[in-house]
Amino acid sequence: MHGYMGKILRVDLSAGDIQDEPLNEVYARAFVGGSGLAARYIYDLVDGGTDPLGPDNPLVFMTGPLVGTSMPSAGRCSVCALSPLTSIWGEANTGGFFGPELRFAGYDGLIITGRSEKPVWLAVIEGRAELCSADGVWGSDSYGTQDRVREALGEPKARVACIGPAGENLVKMAAVMNDHGRAAGRTGMGAVMGSKNLKAVAVRGKARVGLADPEGFKAVVREILHNVSEDMAVMSLQLAGTACYVDMALMYGDMPIRYYQRGEWEGASDLSGVLMDDQFGVKNAACYHCPIACGRQMRAPSYGVERVDGPEYETLGALGTLLLVNDLEAVIYAGHMCNVLGLDTISAGATLALACEMFERGILTAADTGGVEMRFGDAEMAHRLIGMMARREGFGDVLAEGSAALAERFGVPELAVTVNRLEVPLHDPRAFVGMAVSYALSPRGACHMQGDMYSVDTGQGPALELGIEPGDRFDSSEEKGRIAARQQAWRSLYNAMTLCQFQNPGVEWILAALNAATGWGLEAGAMMVLGKRIVTLQRLLNLRRGLSCASDRLPELLLRPLKDGGTEGCTPDMDLLLAGAYAEYGWDSETGRPTPETLAEMDLSFADGP
Ligand code: SF4
């Protein structure tokens, strides 16, 4: 199979059994790779009753056909399972070098089931795999774990994906960390890893990906690299990382403030990416074969930390504007704590901000928090609680369950800003109404990585050939719903190719790269079918887990107009937007279920029952 290593590693931790198996070519043709292909494998292995923290929940690391090639910015890896935070489809993807190295070790993906009796880590080196005791590593933070595993292996260049204390303690928002501070952050994949007593996976090898048309592939890569150097969005990312978006987001009202309830705050501009680079920047950092290098290395000298990875835009919002903390160095340090402890910064920051909101409303008191005053603007409190959350100490144990559980526990479920129990990222659907569709229909709950309509409506890399056109950001119409669905499908295909979403050379060049790698000879229209098939399968899996069209909603707080800021009082019209999106996907307008015709057209008839 061109574009694939042709091999999956199956690991049963309960039995200590490790087996190679051929990659399922039919699955790969239909679901490509990454979170698409992982969904196809996982669909066969779970049902409505599978416990996300039980041994039967498979944890899947999956790459795509462009990973480890010379394709720019195609070095990501998806980590997927049922989510312990949401109980539905869970996925996160991470940059760095782990994905390419997994392929060099000889595999397209890993499917890990069971639960080891004692903590272990998995070594996959040059096509051979073994389980090793994690006795000396369990309890280490995520940075220390990566170093120790490399030392134990005697492979200083091995790439290690691991959990920190949060994953070990089954914190529902625990991340899988790799390459220092790169994170597969969302939906609690670190807790799934912890539930399996699996501390780390180390990969290393020299195998290379075979391409269908190596010369054609080289030509495509040359063209993409040439275009990258002239792309304005890329220049901004090079200048200030993803934090370059802070100022623009504030202008549009896209960056939520004070737990999603304010549109303006003068302290927010203190968190600007340019300022951050000037004051605390050390250097840019790139993932495998990426000419953009949006990653950042910072320092936080007041906290005695000389190397901080990030923070990204989302982290600056979650641990900054949501909490009304404008001390930039304190926010950088809070992000660093999350990396080291292995926590998703978005869910951690949003849950802390919800606790502040509840405290200030008198719903939570010091008697509930063990004496901690949960106040907006208090960076020291945030640092303390992040540590307590990762270790499940005191009130941190309550926060470790996430926002939805926190709000339910104290009788105010309407206050949780979550979609299907996943905390909403730092893009306000009142600023770009298309995001309402991205959040409400994302198979993993509120997700900015499957349908970035803020990019489309600001004219950044729209895929015009696929009918994804920029428009009025406040236009709550069926047509906007359709466009948002197309963007969601397109980005789902990106996640299946595990291509970084900051690399936008256009549909034509991505298609050319995919065809040169695989030899599939696809046409542009097929890209939309692939993307929609992936979203629809993940939706079917969620329907089997108990979701329905009633789950396609936004939280109440995001449907209230803001008096100030760039949203201009707009709220999304969910009925119109969803009607357009359902029609685009071929889902029944009443039930939201894919119709029999859609299932047949998409070759998804195998998944036609709950
Ligand atoms: S643009 Fe940034 S996140 Fe994307 S591959 Fe490059 S360095 Fe990694």
C-alpha cells in the first residue's frame, strides 16, 4: 500500500500480548487515517455500554498517509478512544515528531486494549515491540517521563508519548504529552492511558514511507513550500505563534472573557502574542518537517522556569481571559504547569473559571473548596488549583471531573459552558455564528479543530473548490449552516490525513499530494465525501452511545447576547444553522440521524443501527 507502512500493532495489556497485523486496506481507503481510520477500528470494538475507563475501551494512536513524508506540516498523530470526560467519541491530535517516528518504527498505528496489572510502558523500536516495567517512572511528570524512558531505552532520539500525574490519577481532562510540551490535549485521552496502567509509548526506527509517485510528490512539495513563504497567515504565525491571533480575536469579540460572559476587558491586550514574544520569548519551534514553526519556547524567570513550551492562543484564553488574569508571565507558568502535569489547558482553565463564577454567585463557598477563595483575577489561586486538580487533592478532586460534572454536582447544570460535556474552546460562536455548527455537531463535543469557521469568515485559506466560501460572520442562515458543515467535513479529512490546519496550500495541492502518496487518483469531489463519511461514522458511534438531535445544542450562556465587544449583540439562530447542516450531511431534518440513502451513498450501511 503506497502511503502506508501497511501494519498496525495490537497490544492487549491484560494478556501482555503484542501482535502485528496488516493494515485493513478497505478501511484505509474509506477513512484515510488519523481520527477517521481510528473511528473505523474503534467502531468495531465498542458499544453503548463500554466503560471509557474500562479495559475494553481501545486507545488508538493513528497516523495518516502523509505523515513522515516530506509533505510540509504533516507530522501529526491522532489519539482516539471513548472519552471519560464526555462518554462519547474522544479524539485529540498532537504535533511534534511522535507520529513520523511511529511510522519510521514500522507502523501506521497502535491499537491498545486491556489493562496491565502493573504500570508499564511500551517500546516500539525498529519494528519490534515490548512492554517494560514502569516502576521507576510511574509518578514522574510528563517531561521527566520522556527523559527517563529514553534513558532506560538507551535511545536518546526515541520519541515518547506519555502521561503525567493527571493521567495516572484518571483526571478526566488529562492529556497525552510528547516532544516536551506537545499535547494530545482534549477529551481526556491521558486518563484512558492511565486507566490502562500505561505510562508511556516510545518509538524509534529507520523505515520510510513508500510513495506511489515519488517524483510527482517532490514537485507538489516544492510548490507548497514556495507558496508558504508568501502566505500572510503563515507570516503572522512565524512572528508570534498561534498567540498572533489574540489581538484580532479581541477585535472580533472571538476571545471569550470572564467565563464567556464579557465581550471586552482592557486587561486582555496584555496577553498579546507579540508582547509575549518580546518579553519572554526564547525561540520558535517546529514540528517535523514544518516550515512554519509556530511553536514557541518561552521562559518564566519569576517562577524559576527557563523552558516553557507555548503557550498557544487557546491556553492564553483559557488560563488568561476566561479567568481575568492579565499577568502574562503567570499565564505562561499556568500553561507550563498543565504541560508538566499532563492536563488539557482548555478544559482545565474553563473548569477553574466556572468554579470562580459559581463562587462569586455564592453557589460554591469556602466550605466546599476547602477554604480556597475562588476569585477571578487570582493567578496564584489558579496555579494552586491546577496542581490540586492533577493530583486530585481536596477540591481539586471535584474539579478533576470537569465543568459539566462540577455544575451538576451543585445543581446548576445550565452554567456549564460545554457541548456534550466538553468545555468550549476560545472561539465565541456569537462572533462567528458558523462556529455554533462546529461546536454543536462536532463528534467530540465543542471542538475548534473540526470546523474553524472563524478562519473561513476572516478569509484565511477558504477551500472555494469545495463550496467553502467566506461570508458575513453574523449571518445565521441555512446557507451558513451548509458551509459550516462542509468546513467541518474538510477539517475532519485534515485530521484523517493528520495534516496541520495551519498549512493551507489549497485543495488542489493537498489532493495532488494525497494522490502522489497513495496512487488513489481521487478528484476534488471525493475529498468532501471522505470528510462527511468520517463525521457521519463518528456521529453514528455517538448515537449508539445515547446522543440524539437534542444533543446538538449550545450551552445557555453562549446564547445570551453580550452587551459589549465585537460580537455586537449577535447570537446564533440554531434552528436555521442546523437545518442547513443536516441537509448538507444528508441527515434527517427531524431526528438528525443519517438517512438510509445517506448511509448507502457513503458506504456506511454496516453502521445502520443504534
Ligand atoms: S504550524 Fe505549528 S503546529 Fe503546525 S506543524 Fe508547524 S509547528 Fe506544528
